[in-house]
Amino acid sequence: MNIIHVSAECYPVAKAGGLADVVGALPKYQNALGHKASVIMPFYYNKFRDAHTFKDIFTGYARLADITYTFNVIIPQDVDFGYEIYLIDIPGLFDRDSIYSYDDDIERFITFQIAALNWLNSWEAPVDIVHCHDQHTGFVPFMMSKVWDYRKFEHVPTVFTIHNGEYQGQFGFEKLHYLPPFHSYYNGLVEWNGEMNPLASAIKCAWKVTTVSPSYMNEISFSMKGLEGLLQLEKDKCLGILNGIDVDVWNPETDPLLDVHYGIRNISGGKKALKDKLCEQFNLNPSKPLFVFIGRLVKEKGADILPDVVYQTMINFPGEQNILVLGSGEQVIEGALLHMEQLFKGNFCSYIGYNEKLSHEIYGGADFLLMPSRVEPCGLNQLYALRYGTIPIVRRTGGLQDTVIDMGDGGFGFCHNECTTHDVLHSVIRAKAFYSDKKNVRAIRKQIMKIDHSWTKAADEYVELYKSI
Ligand code: ADP
């Protein structure tokens, strides 16, 4: 099958979160199954651009209302992803270093979707599946089926994956004319609740809709910021497929971002060396259990309770453990964490920012990973932690519920029900008691490093889904 993924992110070209990891890995595994998967994404003027050379393969035009943008499709020349990647360079809209958070994001991503389809329109090779990811590509299934210019794609099946239903991308109807011409009879397919809504449009128009874990699929059909009713209506074409991880990138035996490598046979030595290095860097005591958090500092991730978790843990159990946070997000959370750092020097530290290398070092060197998420569609951090022998402490929600089994149920992690300081603290206390038995720790680390969360199974499930349509 000729499979086209359309996405705003793809690791290592541009990453803001798990979406990039998924789109960066899934096509590789689909190609390994004998298909031809490729990725279309915007070309950002970021570090990846600075580090590589590129070749132009197409020039086209994308019209947004009364502005016509010239775009180039370019491909990297000096790097092999294991699949083709097509980068759409739209000067004026994407010649910036960040992926999101500009005032004109609506204009940027609609133009990107139009450019992607204009380019696909010029292809001679048949396209078997167009697989779109998250709201930034949400109008593609609609445009493929209803926009006059793209009539050629009317019978090409589309799949839309909801990586995060919290972000719907809605905006006012006065921008309806941004989309290329279609019959006004179909206006209802791009709206929800009186607004243009790319996520809703994708749920209505894609041939199949997936989410990144079965539990999240179930949760959002009851609660997804107003779209739950729509999901219930469309439930026959929806299903949850649990994400995998790229075990070539995330491999503690070979990970180029780690200074020390380890496998199942030398876990303790490897993790200790990495922990010592981390503790030295952040002025923490390496003889104490190290709890970490990696992620966006937003409510969705439960990051707003972290300062209180730190405070209560350090006040109730002074000097008994270390906590390290890597993340960036809401200023008020960042500020509260920096304040905690002043209060609990030597036991708590935070790195505010995005740092891929440090994240790998933390998965390697930590003892426990905290994920108190309120919402977690799949969650990749816990899967990386397992692969690096770090024990997850998670709230039972979404993909966390599908991938982490509590020690009390014969499993390998610590689970709690609520996103509250009380519940996290309770898990921390359990984890510390567990940590005091080194033999158990070694056994569980071995067990979790062996769990197979590679993409092989999920890539196959997606292919079966494609075949069904
Ligand atoms: P999200 O909802 O943010 O996409 P996921 O768990 O699906 O959450 O994926 C998060 C990805 O982003 C993981 O690869 C994680 O290691 C990475 N990540 C998040 N925050 C940071 C950060 N500050 N620095 C480095 N990597 C980060």
C-alpha cells in the first residue's frame, strides 16, 4: 500500500511531544511490513534545517483567501529515516523556528493542508491511504472528499488519529473562505457548535478515526470538551490502537544520547553511573531514590500539583528522596517549581526547558517516573521509562491504565486513581518502601526492560485497519 502520513510534527525533524515520536516511527515499521509509507509535514526553520542539506523536488501554489503562497516541496539529502519525508516549505508562514503558538497558526496550518493536497494532486502514483494526525491536519479528510479541486481523491480512504483531543483548533466561521471552494451544502461538515472545528470535521469526514489507546477512546466518548456526542454518533468507525515506541531510538544499549550504555545484564551498574552523573549535575544525593517528571508543565499532565507534591514530600520525609523535573509550560507552574528549588536545595531540582538529550539521561538514571496526568491519550514517557528500567508511578487514566499494572495486582508499577497530592504521595511512600529491597528492584527492572512495546504490533493493527477500508 502507498500510505501518506500528514502531520505537523515528526521526530527528528520537529518535535513538541509524543505526536512527533509516533509519526517518526510508525512509517518505518509500516515499510518493514512491505508497504510504502511516507510523511508530509511543514518545513520549519529550526535546528534540523541548519544541520542538513535539502533538495527541491516541486514548486506549487497554495491560495488562502486572497493570498497566494508559493511553496516548495523539499527532501533531506544526507539522512535516511527509513521512509520518505516530504517537507513543505512555505516562506511567510513556516520560516520560523517553533512549531506552534503563533497568532496566525490557523492560517499557517490551513495553508499547509492546501499545499499538501495541491502537491498530492500532481502525483501520478496512486495513493492508497491518507493518514492524518491531530487537528492541524483535520480538514484534509473533508477537503479530499468535498473540495472541487481535489475530486480525484474522493474515493481515497482517509484515517484520522486523535493524539490529543484537548486541542480542537476551532475558530470563527468568518474564516470559512480560507478553505478552497466546495458546495455550501457541506458547511456542516466543517463545523461544531457554531464554529469551524478541524478536529470535529476530521471525526465526521475521515473513513476511520483512531485514538492512541483503547482506554482513551472509551474516555473521550464520555468527555472530550464538547465533542463526546459526535464521537458517540461516529463510534462505529472509531477504535483505539495503543502506540508503540521506536526501539531503535529508545534503546539503552545503543542510545547515542547516553554517555553510559546498559542492557538487562548490567542494569544496576549502568543506571547507577547515569544516576551519579545526573545527581552531580543537579546537586542531588545519589544514595537516595530519585523520582522524576518529564513533560509539558500543564494541567493536563497534572504538572500543577507537582510543586505541592514536592513540598509535602520534602516536609514529611526530609532528606529521604530526590525529585527532578524536566519540562516547560505554564509560567505559574515553572515559577512555583523554581521556588521549591530554593526551599529544598540538594533534594529537589528542575530544568525548565526542552532538552532531548537530558530526557534520555533522566529515563536512564532515574529510579521512578511520576505521571500524575489528568488526561493521557497514550503517554510515551512511561513506555520509555519501562525500556530504560525506570519504574512508572501513574494515575489510572487513558494509555497509562492500558500499559502500567500496579505491583499490588502482580504488576511492575505504582498506580493511583486521582490527580491529587494525596494520591501521588501515597504512591511515593509505597515506592520508597519497595526501593529499600534492592533484590526486588533488580528483578522488577529486569522484568520491565523485557516488555515489548515496539511498534511491530501497532503497525500491523494500522495496516489491518487500512485494509478494512
Ligand atoms: P505529549 O502529550 O506531550 O505528546 P507524550 O507522553 O505522548 O506526551 O510524549 C511526550 C514526549 O515528549 C516524550 O518523548 C518526552 O520524553 C518528550 N518531552 C516532553 N517534555 C520534554 C522536555 N521538556 N524535554 C525533552 N523531552 C520532552
